[in-house]
Amino acid sequence: MAMKAVLHSFTYAIDYLAQQVADVSAADMVTQPSGILNHPAWTIGHLTLSCQMLGEVIGVQGWLPTDWVRRFGPGSVPVADAAVYETKRRAVSILRDAQERLARAVESLDNATLDLQFPVETYRDVFPTIRHALTQVMVGHAAYHVGQMAIWRRAMGLPPLERSFQ
């Protein structure tokens, strides 16, 4: 499997995110302490949508409701209204489903497909190939947002999680 390390890192990041929100109350899922914009409800939805967007590039049929692009896509702004978001349990479940869908699709790709030019020209500076896109989004982008949740937890006064190589 050509992308084994990327898939491992992606799973590790999503597992860590789920652990970071396990003790967060429903009300706090949309809290924005000390000017921190990205709260857990938005972050989970955003990473879920990222899975779909990346999946569509490699042939996975979209599955999320169309309003996810507006609520979680590029340029969307997190809001402190819990009614705008799924419950924590539902959101994490949808993220896990998205992670599995994307992982299954990535596992089936061969090197020739991974090395194809990225199909969206405006992103080619960042993603010259499909392999670059998968690696950046599944490792870099996921880690960026999961790291934001560690900062969010600190701002909320929640204890840090003990985890190797956070």
C-alpha cells in the first residue's frame, strides 16, 4: 500500500481529535474562548468535509448534505450557536465514517494514480499531484486543526491529554 504512513498519521490525528472532545460538554463544543475562532463543532465538521472534498478528487461519490460546504468549507466562519451543528456524538460519528470512506479509497490507489497531476489547476502550486494533495490534507491539514484543539482545550481550562508524540 503506497500511502500506508499517511493513512497511519491520519488515523492517529482523528483518534486524537476524538479524545480531545470526549470530555467536552455539548454547550462547550461551540465556545470560542480568548478569541479562539475554531471551536470543536466547526473543526470536526471542517475535517469531515475535507475528507469528502479529497475523496471526490479520487472518485469517491459525495455523501454529505450540500449545506456542509457553506457551514464548514473554505471561508466559512464558526459560530457560537450549537443549533447550527450536529451533536458531538453525531459529528464524531460522521467524521469517523468520512475517515473510513477516504481511507478505503486511498488504500486502493496505485502509484500511477497517486502521481497523476492534481485535477484542479488553481491548487497545483500546493498539490502538484494527487499524492501531494492526499499527504498535505491528511497529514498537514489534519494536524493543524487537531493542534488547534489542544490550544482550545488549554484556553478552556481543560487538562491536556497524555499522549505520545502529540
